[in-house]
Amino acid sequence: MNEPGVNDRGCRKKVAHLTTVHSPFDVRIFHKECKSIARAGYDVTLIACHDKDETRDGVRIRAVPKPSGRLARVIRGVWNVYREAVRLDADLYHFHDPELLPAGLLLRLRGKKVVYDVHEDVSADIAVKQYIPKVLRRVSARTVSLLETLSAGSFSAVVPATPTIAERFASRDLPQVVLKNYPILEEFETADSAAWPCKSMAVAYVGVMARNRCIEELAQAMAFLPTKLGATLKLVGNFSPPSLNEELKTVKGWEHTETLGVLDRAGVAKVLAEVRAGLVVLKPTPAFLASIPIKMFEYMCAGIPVIASDFPGFSEIVEGAKCGLLVNPEDPRAIAQAIEFVLTHPEEAKEMGRRGHEAVVTKYNWANEERKLIQLYGTLLDSPCAA
């Protein structure tokens, strides 16, 4: 029997990851999945919108031009990625965006093994997209959902990011592996975490900054905190839309925020090592209610308390590990009370952080998910009937 990632001729089996939407260094796609399977011995190429071809951490990045606008991305972007995928002639293709469903189906018609990685509940996400006219959202969501589930039956496997997403494909007779977006332990263990008394009087939010992610409520919450605390909200990520940055400058409490922009993985770890809590306060949309945000586990991995929306799924994690506080995401005063508690109760906050870190080390970490991904690849690439 061949070693994992090696074919009968002693050559490494070729795997291609495809995306038109995500950056080439997306955490789930590049830092977790691509790097994991490269370490397992596969020849890995990531086809994505980028400014140049390059190789990082054993993963080759095949660059395609970034189209301007959504329509161009859906048409020209998908075609560019598909064309490069055909040229590569890989043994297995693993794609990450619903707009690449046509490319996935065409690759299957060529007899290729194809895996669909479902990051989000697409239909629920479309139902709240602001750029889609309200009268068209429900129809669009149902249409995309139908196309997605019908197409999935043609693929070699589906890789949902959450159990809730997995339920949508349960009726399809095909391999399915839930790969949860848990953190990579080593990223945060290498950060020098300040002793609790030396941490700054600050809390952090990491991720896209948008209204549906309660960015305005977080700013408003800072205005309700006692001035003597000198508290700061550190924001890591980009604004969506970019104009939101200017709009929020008029919100009371914004003067207590510090925007740090998009940081690399080491930069994120450094910020989390210096603050006293991490915020994952999201609006109760269908997509967020069913989500398992990576930022929650990154906060836990960094050993700081989590302040999260009081959703059932979030509650199960936070209350189960006793690692933080739950709040009404649309109530700035409630958010402020939770922030004030962790800032003024250092021993309790430190203990929450310790319990959260312990839960990640024993349960919520990428190493456990990595094994499932490598096992799936082995099954698909070593078994002719898995095509």
C-alpha cells in the first residue's frame, strides 16, 4: 500500500484548492487545510485571485486576475479558476465557493474527484445580503439552496463547516465530513501572553467590521463604561463596506476604539495576548445563529474570556466551558456591563480564560479536524469507487 499522498509511480498525488472569493491566505483554506495536506505528503496547489505565483509553507499558489465587481467575479473569475484547474490536471479538486459549483460539475464531467467545502449556510446568508433587492432575496436564497443541494449529489464528498450546514446535505448519498473551524494551537502558544495585571485595560474584536456584526453596538457600549477605567476597544479587521469607518466616527463611544486594520496571524495573536477579553457579538441572523465563529475559539486559545451573543449554539460552548459571558447583542448597555465585569474582576476573568484555553487544548483545536481531512483524502484517492 502506498504512503498517504503518493501514487503507484512513487509521485506525490496532486491536490488543487480553488477559490474566487477568499484571499490566498485565508485561515481555513490556506493555513489549515492546504498546509495540513501538504504536510501529509500531497502536492498542493491553491488557485486563487492573487498578484503573483508563489510558494509558501509547501503550498504552491497559482494566481489568477482579480475581477472588478461581483458579476465579473462570478463569470470571468470562475472561468479563470476553472481554466487553471484543467491545466493543472490534479488528482483531486477541493473548491470553497458556491459560485464555483459550475466549475466543480465540469471537473466531475472530466472524471475528476471533486470536494465541495461549504463554509456557510449560503441560503441564509443571501437572505440578508444588503446589495440584493429585498424582494429578490427570498427567491434568490431558495434558488441557490436548490442548486447547491442538487449539485452536491454529483461530487465525491462534501465538507461542511458546521453540523447545522451538514444537515442540509444529509439526504444526499455521498461522503460527508464536518470540519469545524477550530484554531491552530501553535499560533497562540508562540505569543508572549502578558501576566494578567500587566494586560492593558482593553478588549478586542477580530473579524469583518459590519453592522450585522454589531460593530455600532460595540462602539456604543464603550460610552457606557466608567471613564476612570480608561477602557479601549481594539478592532482588528476590515470594514464592510469601507465607508462604514467614516460613518461610525460620529457614534458616541467611537473615541474609545482603536482600529488596527487587517493583521497577519502573528499580529492577531499578539493583540489577543495583550487584552482582557474577546468579543463575538453578532446580530441574530439565521446565518449567525447557525455559525461556529473561529474568533470565539481563538479568544479561548489565547486564554482570555469570551463575551458572546446569547445564541443557543454560543451558549453551549461558553457555558459548557465556563469561559465567558453571554449578552443580548443588540443591547449596548448589556455589552458594556459584561466588559466592565471582566475589567474589574481580574481573578474571575483570568479563570475564565484558563478554562477556555483548556477546552481548546483538549477539544476545540485544528489538530483533531486535520486528521479527519487527511483520512477523507486517503479514502477518496486510494479507492477507485470513491470517484
